[in-house]
Amino acid sequence: MKTKLMLSALLVAWITGSTLAADPVGPKVVVVNQKESGMFKVIYEGAKAGRVNLKITNQDGVIVFNESVAGVNAFIRPLNFNGMDAGEYNIEVSDASGKQVTMVNYQIEQTVGAIHVSKIAGGNKYLFAVASGANEAINVKIFDGSSNLVHNENFLVNGSFGLVYNLKDVVGVPTFEVTDKTGTTKVIKY
């Protein structure tokens, strides 16, 4: 019985050692795209504690970020790309055992800014206003009280934009549906 147990333990140790020896050399790195636009998370695990370098280069090979940490064998590092140019970036993590490079694609998400709809006193007129930080293509759809499309228009908004809609022929309470170029839709039912 002891012999079988000893042989089993040796077999497990041999299989485990063979598997670990077959692993590729270098740090284990995962880059995760966060839910928040422009945010990434670098997860690093090394074989032993030591100096770790984190370098980010843009698509032209220019270093946009460089950091070195000593005495670590693992870390989680958030990266904020907001304010940087859209495009592909290489995230390189290197330690004494090697390096790993991961490419990320950062896109600037532009969404519709503040939207305001208000009924103007004395009639069936509505003030529609949008505040946007940059050139923004939007689509405005207006539906009547029975959800029938009564108006569909595209605009290019640069900064603030306002328009008065005369909806005297619209039956029921109108609904405004505003969609930006990313497909984000805001619905305002007055």
C-alpha cells in the first residue's frame, strides 16, 4: 500500500514538473479593457520578485509611458488612455525572464452630451437643445403619442445647438429620440 502511494506521489511530481518546464519563459500578463471608456487594466505575474518594466508605445513606436517597479512578483495596474490620441498602442511588460507585448486599440467614445427638451408656453412648440464638447453627428427622431414617426433629421453639432420644433399637428405627447454616432440613444418623453 505504501509503495502504491509512493509511486503515485512520484508520478504526480514528475507530471507537474514536466508541465511547469513546458511553460513558456517570460512574465504572465493580461490586459483587460474596462467598462469605462479609455480604461485598461494590466495584470502581471512573474516567476520571482524583481524589477518589472511597463512601457506603452503608440502606433508610431513613440514611448508615451514608461514605468519601472522593483521588488514585485505580481501587480494589477490601471491605465487611463483618456486624453490620448485614438489608435493602436503596444503595452510591453518585461522582467528578468523576458517580455510580453500586448496591442490595444483605443477609440475615443463620443456620446451625446446634455440634451434638454422643454415645452414653450402658448402652443405646441418644443425647445430642443444639445450641448456637446466636439463635432458630433446626431440623429433626432420625433414620435407622436401613438409612437408613429413624425420627424427624422440628422445634425452635426459643434458645441451647443438649439432648435424650436412646432409640433401643432402632432397628436398626443411627443417623444424625442436622439442617437449619436456610437449608437447611444437617449429618449425624452415630454
